[in-house]
Amino acid sequence: MNELARFDRALDELLVRLGELVLRLSDPDVTRTSEERHALVLSVNQFAVCAAHSNDPRVRQLRIDLEASLKPRLWLVARR
């Protein structure tokens, strides 16, 4: 059982690192083209599948942050 727990923690650490990398790629300054955006969507979806099986709160928060990064950004326009 100890070996299984160690393996689970190692997977969670890997997911955290991967999630942080994908989150950096979700920046609009990095992901500019439609092909890059499509690749980002695929990466976020795959991360969400893996994160669904994790109990680590960091992984779950990264999933929420990544899914939120896919939502269209609203622009505030001020009129005079």
C-alpha cells in the first residue's frame, strides 16, 4: 500500500507541473493562432480527464484555472 501511495503522489506532482506549464501556455500573448488555441483546448481537456481522478487539491485547482482560461475574455469598453 505504501508503494501505491508513493506512486499516486508522484503522479500528482507530475500533474501539477504539467498543469502549470499548460496554464502558462494559456496566456493570450503565447497562444495567438487558431492552431495554437486548438492545441491548448486539447491539452486542457486531456489534463481535466487526468485531474478528475486526483485527490490533490493543487491538481483540482489547476483544472478549474485551466478550464476558466478557455472561456472568452470579456472586454470592458467605456463610453463617454
